[in-house]
Amino acid sequence: MTNSFADYAKAKMIILVGTNITEAHPVAGTFVKDAVLAGAKLIVIDPRRTEMVDFADMFIQLKVGSDVALINALMNVLITENLYDKKYVDSCTEGFEELKKKVMEYTPEKVAKISGISADTIRELARTMASIKPAMLMYTLGITEHICGVNNVMSCANLQMLLGNVGVDCGGVNPQRGQNNVQGACDMGALPNVFPGYQQVANAEARAKFEKAWNVKSLPDKPGMMMPTMMKNLTTGKVKGFYVFGENLANTEPDIKHVEHELQSAEFLVCQDIFPTETTRFAHVILPAAAWSENDGTFASSERRVNRVRTASVPPGDAKPNWWIFKELAKRFGHEWASNSAQEIWDNEVSVLAPSMAGIKYARLEGDGLQWPCPSADHPGTPTLHRGGKFTRGLGMLKAIDYIPPAEVPDKEYPMVLSTGRRLYHYHTRTQTGRCEGINDLLGEETADIAMADAEAMGIENGEKILVKSRRGKVEVKARVTKEVPQGLVWMAFHFREGCANWLTNPVYDPITQTAEYKACAVKIEKLK
Amino acid sequence: MSDTFILNGKETPFKQGQMILDAAKNGGIEIPTLCYLKGSAPTGACRVCCVEVKGARSLVAACSTPVTPGMEVTTDSQAVHTARKLNIELLLSAGKHNCITCEANGDCRLQDLAYFYKITAPRFAESEQRYPTEDVNPLIVRDFSRCILCGRCVQACNEVVVNRAISQGYRGKKSKVVTGGDKAYNDEISECVFCGQCVQVCPVGALTEKKAKGLGRPWETQKIRTTCPYCGVGCQQLLHVKDGKIIKVTAVEDAQPNQGRLCVKGRFAYDFIYSEERLKTPLIREKNGEFREASWDEALDLVATKFKEIIKKDGPDAIAGVSCARSINEDSYQMQKFFRAVIGTNNIDHCART
């Protein structure tokens, strides 16, 4: 996030796009509602009528995957009607002329056909967005989980820069991250192209620094494989050994049947986890790990805040902290690692090697933690990035972007769109929440959410078991007839193995990030005989 | 021009619009409260914060009375103390407040105030119980016999987390905090999302965590601050730990980013760590496909041997790994270091992209 959660309740205008905030980030959602009660304007852009629509001034129920087209049309209006922040664009950004040329192709009338939003509404929305400054934009996986995920993200950034809303309090582009430490895993360099603190592996200087710190002669200079490529290469034989730490890939990845074939193909699969999962079934070795409250350590949240995690209980049986397991493995290759606790790892390695976290030490994390960049011991941390429109790269880059439809669109055989996401009461594949007393009582099984009109047309009752089929597979699941989804849309989650949406989802990926298109594929529903 | 008022005989500054409660606090005088909930519109329901204002017909509630220039406020007169004590005695008689059996014993505002005002015996007869305890929902016990109708839960639900699930229902002696249609929290038509904010703000034992029942008294537990293991907001939690076991979770008040709030998962989904299904020992798959228990040395030696074989035969890029986006930073750091410095590949990723 460019900004902080503390901004939410104080915001003057909030744009929620592709985020079901009250279910996926409930506490963040409460602050959005507080802002509305305090008089803020709220715009909700989503294919589904989420709970936040009850609080919204404008609800834009766009067609699944039409985000780029809609945002281009909004920018078309902002530029045509001279409503954009010219001063900001001139002094803080570059690429305006290319952007202008591109968005001129996206008239509200043309985009109305793509997005299902009328030209008048698009104009009204653009004018509303320009009427209040600053506006804060939040998004979640509705933006990223498309084959054009990167384009969607850049479109959000384009819009906010054009409105002059980046680099100010209560503004910015704010992706809310789905997992407690997905930000931290990125920050720590659990990515194929960067060391901790986003230092490129291709950069010789960065490599020399880490070679010295890690006491090795050389480090690989070529960026590695992203996860979908790794998995694909399990079947080609290019990847022989696969190490899965705390992921339940057999349920979380699109097209489960194929994913299981990939896992099955691993010559040697190591799983390190706290529970047996659908994925550990394929392992050759399973290593039992300490869990959340059994470690001292740190998480980094969406707002780049490094927070402490503290030990409250001991791991069961012989389970060990994950950092210890890696240290012990390294030892078997002749590498003696000095750090012998999470604090030593952070204080003596991470914060020494990552300049953006150089000022973060455990001693400073007793209270509310610190938000990176925090380059020195006396730096207070950074709640808002790009302050004053001064971007990390200098000028903010406006990018001309074209709309592309989802890879698989409805046709005669599979006439409906399946979109997926998360529900309030469970988390991912329920390895954790499924084992908490009371939680399964609140949500005990998966449903396929469908519109009243579709249910009526097919004679489907609420709660009736139906069949949902895609080109990849089929599931039997209860229908939940709801006003949340529009006609033609089926919406599901992947919390339950039975009825998991990922038996159906399409394994196609954004070409840059290799993020899968969980948000759109073609399905059909059938009544069970 | 800075405005002033007279607080216990002393000229004290205040800001326009400020309530007596806040202005007094700035002036160094702490007025006791019960129903007052920071960040919500004051209701003046409990009258525990009553103070004397010169010229007023009766005592006024400090939480909901704005200060005016020159106002003379007395917070510690006999009349004030007598009234506060009476109000507490009335609250005590309005329900069952037998502390021995109450989950909130030791963490109860009413108990604290009764103690402070030296109330030793009930002054009024205890009202009969009108509503049975709601025990059907899986997470929150609603004991109406202990409810003092202070309204904090209603304010928290409507003004803080804005889930709008509960409100003040019925009138007079029949008053009750109700969901829409006066159904259980988990009823189909209830709007409750089990964030438990009502429990967090309940000053007595009317709303308590079901899973924590009978597991430990507040003075027996250690409170450990930590970060929630679910979504990416990073809510700050207090783990209430007794004998090395988490018995309940509450939100850290006044902490960033959650400011005393949690959701259903943050507050109630902590006990997976005690599941009997936890992996407790390394496991190695036998030729017949069955897993058998192994020592750490055996399991780690096997991983190292296999990886060395693969590196020798196919090179380091034939090994790949995904790290965990739920585990701590230090674990991800170690894993990428292991892959880069030890295996010699950049084939390290995690689930951020999926």
C-alpha cells in the first residue's frame, strides 16, 4: 500500500475496486464504514453486490474482467472534460501524451458495451471522482487475479496519478494483501528475482554484497522460476526436487486435477508444514513446523508495517521453528549459519542487508512496529509513499494500456462466468480455521452463489445441490441463491476440498507476474437428477 | 482566546465543544465512567460519571455535557459520590451480579466501581431474570441477567465496526439488547458477523467468549501482544495465556492499525494450534507409499542427500521451492538464503502471485 490503514477512517472519498473488504479484510472494512458515517463518499466497483454497496454513493457493477476498459473510459472523460489534475500530471508524471492517445480510443459509449456500465454512468463516475480530493483507492484480488492483472494494477495507478491522488495522506493506490505475511515474504526476497529488500539478483553489486554476507564464492545471477513455472517443470523433468513450505498447492492452485498430476510427478518432494494437507500426501519427506504462536518473529502487513510476533506456547511433539530447519539443512551442506534466533536473523542479517529496513531492529518494535522504508535508527518509518508526488523512480509513469478480455469467456457450451474469492468465516484451505472450534458451525460447506434469475430459469432452489462444470472438471455443490451476484455469474471460494472452485478454474496466467486468472472462466450449471 | 471553566475550584482551559469528561481529564481529573465508549456519541446512560454543575437543576453526566466558558464543575462533592454510589447500587440490583460464577470476575468495571464505592451488601432487591442466557451460538455467551443496559455493545456494533447487528430493544423493564427480530446471534436473519466487538467493550460479564469459559481468571493469565495470523491488515492482539495455553484473544486498545478491533478469525480462530492433527514428528514415505516417523537427523540427512544427488546430476536449477506467506519474515529469509547460498539457485518463490 502507498498509504496506511490509519488513513481509511479520515478519507474524504474512497474507491473500492475488486475488493470485498468486509469479508476479506474485515477490520479494514470497519474503518471504511467509519469514514462513510463521517461523511466520506464511497464508490464501489465490483461485479458482485458486496456488503459495502449498502454504504456506497455509487455502485458500479461492471462485467468480470472489464476493469481496464472502464478505467480507460474514466480517464477519457477526465481528460476530455479537463477534470484531471493538470498541475500534478505536468510536474510529477510522464507519459501523459501516450496515455491520452490511448484512452481517447475508449469512449464511454464504446466501453459501455464492454463493461455493462452506461456511458452516462461512466461520465457521472468520472465527474464524482474528480469532485473530491484526495480520494483513496483500495483494491484486492479482483484487480490482480486476471491474465491482465498487471495492466489492471497499472490502470489503478494511472487513474490515481491523473487525479493527483498519489503521495498524499488519505490517497494513493492501496492493495490489501490477503495473507498476514505475504508482504513480508516479498520483502524477504522469497521471490525469484530479488534478494531481501528488493535488491536485484541480476545486479553484480548486490550479489557481491550478499556473497560476502553469506560467505559464499558466488550467487546465481539469473532470476529463477516463478511458482507456476516450477510446477509445470515438475512434469517436464526440469525440476526434480521441490520444497513446499507451508503451502497447500493441491487446493489453492487452479485446475486441481492438473496440479495433483504435477505434484505427483516430483522426483523428490519435501513438505514443511504444521498439518497434513492435501499437498503433503504427495511428499517424500514431511517436516513438522512450529506455528504462529510458537515462534518469536515478525510479520510485515499490507501497509509495510513490521510487527512483532511473540511466543505464547510450545510446539507440539518434535515440531521445530522453520528458521531452525533451514539452518540445520544448511549445516548438512557445510554452511554454518551464525544467527540462532529470529531476532538474531533480523537484527544481524535482514536489517543489515536491506537498506529500506536498516532502521528496523527488534528493540524498536515493542509498540506499533515500524513501516518501511525506515533507512536509519532514528527514522520514524514511512506511512505514505511518494510524498508530494515524488516517486521512487523520479516521475510517476503513466502507461497506455489496452483492454483484453479474460482468456476464457462464456460460449454456448459453457454459458456462465465463474469468479472466485474468499468468505468471511474461513481462511484459504481451512488448514487453520477448519480446526477451530465454532468456526465450521458458522460456515460448514462450500456453495455456488447464483442469481435469482438463473435459479428460476433452471428451477433451482436455494440450498439445492447442483453440478458446476468447466472444461477442467466438475463439482457437486449447494446452490446459494443470492442478490449478491448478477445473472450469468457463478461465484465460489476454495475453502472446502469438496466443492472447491479450483477443480474448475483456468490455469492461465498474467504474462509478467504469472498470477492465475482465478476471477474468470467459463462454466455451466446443471440440476442434479 | 482560550476558554476556561472552573474545575473543582481551579480555572482550567477547555476546547469548544469538549465534554466535561474530556476537559476534566485534560485538567488532571479522572471522572469514573461505565457506559462511555471512546469514539462513539456519548449516551449518558449509566450516570456513573455524574458531576455537579453550579446552577444546574440536577447532577449532569460528564460524558455528554459540553463545557461552557466559566462553568463551575465539581467532581468530588458528597452529593456526587452519593449519587454515583446510588447509581451503582441500582445497577447491581438490576441483574445477577454474583461475581464468583462470573467469567468477567477481575475484569469488570461494575465490580471495580462497587469496590471503589465500598458497597458491601445489596441495598435493593435483585430484579427477577427476564431473559434466558443465549448459549446456542458457537462463540459468544449472552447472559442477559448480567447485562446493565449500558449500551456499549450497541454503540460498538453500530458506530465503531458498523455491522448494525444489534440495537436496544423493547422498553422499560423489558429492555434488552436485541438483534433484528430478537433472534440469536447466529440466526439466519441476524446480521451478526461474530467480530466480537460487543464482547471486547462489554464492561461486565454479560457478553463473554464461550471458548474461554472456565479456563482461567484474568489475574491468572499472562497477556502477550502479537500480530494476527490471518489477513494482511496486521491487527494487534493480546493473547491471554494460562499455563502455556492461549485461552482467549482480545484486541490491543489504541494500537495501530486495528485500534481495539478484531474480526471473527482474529478473535476466535486461534485454537488450531492445539489440534490433535498437528504434525509432531518428521515423516518419511516408505516404498509402499506409507509414511513412517523419523528423527530429525534422519529426515534432514535424507533431504540433504537427495538434494545433493539432484544438484550433482541435474544442477542446482533442478531444485525449486516455495516459501510460506503465513510464517514469519525470518523463516522466509532463511529459506531464500538456503536456496541461493546453499543450493545455488534463484528458484525460490511464494504464493504472492496466486
